[in-house]
Amino acid sequence: MLCNVKKRVPQGLEQTMSNSTSDIISNLPCNVLEKILMCLTIQDAARTSVLSRKWRYNWTKLPHLIFNDEYCRGSRGVAMNKHIMTILGVLLLHQGPILKFTLSLAAVESCPELDLVVSFVLNNGIQEFTLHIQNGGPYRLPSTLFLCLQIEHLDLVSCVYKPPLAFKGFTRLLSLVFNEVVIPGDVLSSLISSCPLLERLTVISSTIVDYLQIVAPNLRFLHCEGLFRSISVQNSCHLAEVSVFLKRLRNWSAFNEGEPLYSNMLPESIPAIELLELDPYNIKFMAVGGVPKSLPTTLACLKVLKLYDICFGDVSLVSNILCLIRSSPNMEKLEVWAWPEGNALVDPFLELMEVEGRSDTTLNQLREVNMHSVSGKSELLFLKFILAKWRMLETLIVVGSLGDVYFGFGLLKELTRFRSLSPQAEIIFVIPGVAV
């Protein structure tokens, strides 16, 4: 009968099949096991120790350790010092070098246990170090950091950076992020210049920085935000992406009356720039002493220009923007976020648009323009100017002001009339929260 039939497999083949399928997980290559574990949280990685005998201690050899808010998931109510003690326990069980370490918890603050964690990590061959202090900062970094000459990525939030006098810099550093780090401007400038391989730099500060000098021959990305009296970029011929925001300069009381505020970042120092993001303060400082017809150096490589908090009722500001546009003949995309204050239609603005309309400025490469928070007549005139001036435009995206539905539909009607100025351009209009 069928129930008594048994297939006979040669003895040698049966043994081979048994060996090949008995423990597939345990026989995975070490590099595959490591990649699997690095995709898991540290808790889940530790749980894999029960999968097989060979997996029991694999999680303790991970070169990358990440403790972020995902690490605290499902452990509400647990005191932060207990989390830090758990992290310290993980480190004490760890075997081998720690190449990448991230500690970024919403409630982490300075404490003796944190000192032990940071010191342990910095003494284990660290290459990528991220420390975000959210409360109780700033955290004073231990002196062992300045012995980590092999470090390649450094990301700090709310820390005190005070190197010893003998410190000569991180010669292998590729990226640096300082967010609310306590450091004098001259020390920061010295640090940047002593990192010859630096490619990415982010500096965010709410304290006044008198003078920031950036000398970085391999720099490709720069983001600065804060209270800078002056930013100077030198010897950075590879710099392609730049974002500079002086938004907090609205707090003018932070400066002594009559002191100069300027930024000589543009344009000679960054001839290879491809993406530029600016706020109105930087745009105004670019033209201290008068608005030129064009910048001293043409930004021939600039492809994308993004401008934030632009008040189109400020004629001098718009003049500076037009100067920047004239100096960027190969620009492909322009994106502007409007600021509604002072958007009344004024004769000087009309005159400026008429004069610019008669100029010989051409942007043959401009294909897309995005305008956000449009809510005034001056902005509408600027849109009309764009459509009439640059006939190669393919897409115009206009986003109305949130909550101003009445003006939004009136704006849509006006834009429909403008279509004849540039028939091939697709005009996309959006009123936030309203289907058009």
C-alpha cells in the first residue's frame, strides 16, 4: 500500500542533504551576519542570540552601535540614567572595535554614567561619533576625544568643545556637524583649517560668532545658521552646495548699535557652487554699498537657487535677488518662499519690474520655478515678470498662502491670464487645504 512505501535514498546522499540543511543560519558568512544584525535595533540584535549556538555572541561584536529614540521604544517611564546604565552594560559586553557610535535620545543629559559611556567609546577605535545632548547641556567633552585622530565623522549637539593647546586637528575628518556647540569662532576656524580632508560642514549656533573663516580645500557641502557677523570662505574650489541662514539676526539687540554686519561668502570664493540656499539677511549683505548690475564673478555652475522669507514689498531686497539671478546664467531651478509682511503694491516695485523687463538678461536654462506662500500683489507681478522674461520655462508651481482661500482663487484667475506670456509653460497652482 502507499502508506507503506518509503523512498530509499543512498546513504551518502542522505548524509550530504542532512549537513546542508541542518543549520543554514549558523553557516551564513560572517559579513552577511553582520549586515543582518546592523539592520536591527540593539535590543533585537541581542535577541538573536537564541537563534543558534553560533549566533549567541555575534551581537556583541557589532562595530556599529546606535542608541536613538527607536532604542527607547516600548520603555516609557524608564529613567534616563537607567538607559545610560544599560548602554554602559552593552559596551562592557562588547568585543572588538567600535567604529560607529550614535547616542541621540530625547531626554539624554549630562551625568557621571554618560562620562563613562563616552570615554569607553572614544577608547575603542571610533571613526564615526554622534552625541546629541537634548537636556541639561552643554556637555563637556572628555579630553580623550582629541586623541581620536582616526575619526572621520563628528556630529555634536549641545557640547563644550575645548581642545588642548597641543591639539593639531583631525587629519582624517570628512564631515563635521556642530549644533549649539560652545566654541569660540577663532577655535572653530582653526579646527576647520586643520582638517584637510573635510568635505561636509554644518554649523548651527544661537550665540554670536564674530568671524568664521572657512579654509577647506576639499569642502563640498556647507550649512551655516546663526548669529554670524562675518563668514569668509577661502580655498574651497570644490564647494557645490551652500546654505547660509542668518534668520536669528532678527534679534538685532544681540549686536551693538552701529557694528557692521556682513558676509563676504559670495561669490569669488565658491566658483563651482551648484546649489545655493539663502535667507534675506545674506542677500542684503551681498550688496553692501549698493546693488551692482551683476556680481563680480559669474556663478556659471549654479543650477538651483532657493530663497527663504523673501518680502517682495522690500524693493532693495528684490533688486539684490535680480542681481543674483543675472549672475547665474545656467540656473535651471528657482524656488522662493515668500514672507507676507509689507506686500503692498508700491510704485518703486513697479518701476523695478519695468526696468528689469527691458534688460537683456536671459536664462535659457531655467526650466522650473516654485513660489511658496504667495499672498500679495508684488509677488503676482514677479510671477508675471518670470513668465514674460524667460520663455523657455517648462513648469511654474505656485503655492498660495495657507488659509487665504479668497485671495487664492483670485490669484488663480490672474495666473490664467498670464498663460499667454509663456504658452509652453505648465502652470500648477495649489491652495493649501483646498482641491482646485
